[in-house]
Amino acid sequence: LMGASNESRGALVVFEGLDRSGKTSQCGKLLSYLEGMGHSVELWRFPDRTTSVGQMISAYLTNKSQLDDHTIHLLFSANRWEKRSMMEAKLKAGTTLIVDRYSYSGVAFSSAKGLDFEWCKAPENGLIAPDLVVYLDIPPEKAAERGGYGGERYEQLEFQKKVAQHYKLLEDSSWKMIDASQCIEDVEKQVEEIVLEHVVTCQKGKPLSSLWS
Ligand code: DGP
Ligand code: NA
Ligand code: NA
């Protein structure tokens, strides 16, 4: 990418929220919306279970393996690091990335288990900072009512309540909170409005920055 212009880069748009907050469907809707407007856009997700690190994470989440809390934390982080250079290349080439979960999940879920908050943040240091974090805000009880959880390791109401508390400690100026207990169409409209502004700002040459900025 040497010599590539910083103009007209893609935006890094991250979705965060509790399990069953609607992230995955809203990411899909946003992808179609931006594609329909003629933007170059891709949908990514973390954990990316397709890599070898991702397969270890998947085995852990489905309770097929047991790992020390610190160990799994570092694997989730490694899974983001192994995609970092591709992420930078895509953004610099003008592709907007919609990312279903990122470092905020990493910190919120692990610190909810009792790991030290700053220790949890440290391995994320230097990953690309999102231009926008869309937080789909939903009371844990309401998320739990939505068609039930899938039975993975973290999908339990009491734990999700702790995750919600730790997420709130991570909110900064890049975050937009959306009331995700609204109907799916209202959430979709709000997401579209918020994201459009950011895509345009990045196309005007806003430089990339790093976590935790
Ligand atoms: P998902 O595929 O989005 O349903 O995520 C799987 C589960 O893993 C979900 O309960 C959230 C959790 N999770 C996602 N990213 C991280 C992370 O970086 N660290 C930890 N500890 N948990 C994560
Ligand atoms: Na899940
Ligand atoms: Na999801």
C-alpha cells in the first residue's frame, strides 16, 4: 500500500451488544443498504471461526474444550490481530468494513468473568480503531426472551447482565447507542442514518487511528 492515498478510504464500522441484541441481522441489512448505494463494502465478524485460532475459540464456545480465562482472552485477541493487516489494506483500498463484534466484546466478556479490566484492554492496543461503534442497547432480560439463547458458553442471563455493565465502561466518543428493543425496522433506519455520515467523513480523508484512542 506504499504510496496509496489516504483519500477516499473505507470506514470501519463495528457493531457491539449483548448476545441476541440483533447485531447479526442489522449487519446484514446495513451491508445490503450500502451495497445498494454503490459503496464497496464487506461484512466481517469476530470471532472469525474459520482460522486455526478461530477453531480453538469455537471449540471453547461450544464447550468442546476448556481453557484458562486468560488463555482464551488472548486467543480472541490473536484472532483480531491475524486479520489486522488485511483490515488495513481493505480500508485503504476504499472498502468499508462492517464488523460484527470487535475489541469491545473482548474486554467486556473477559472482564465480566473477573479478569482485570486494564489487563483485558492491553492486547487490543494497536489494533485499528473503529470510526464508529454502533452499540445495540437492550436490557439483558429482553435479549434473553428473544427466541432463547443458542446454548453457547456465555449465553446465560446472569452472565449477560455482567457483560452489559462492563460494556458501559468502554463507551467513548466513537460510540452511538441505539435502543435495540425497538422494532427491527426502526433500528435499521437509525443505523443507516448514523453510518452514512461516517462513511462520507472517512471518504474525505480522515486518517486511520489505533486503539485505544
Ligand atoms: P458470536 O459469534 O457473535 O455469537 O460470538 C460468540 C460469543 O463469544 C458471544 O457470546 C460473544 C463472545 N465473544 C466475542 N468476542 C469475544 C472476545 O473477544 N472475548 C471473549 N471473552 N468473548 C467474546
Ligand atoms: Na452468540
Ligand atoms: Na450475533
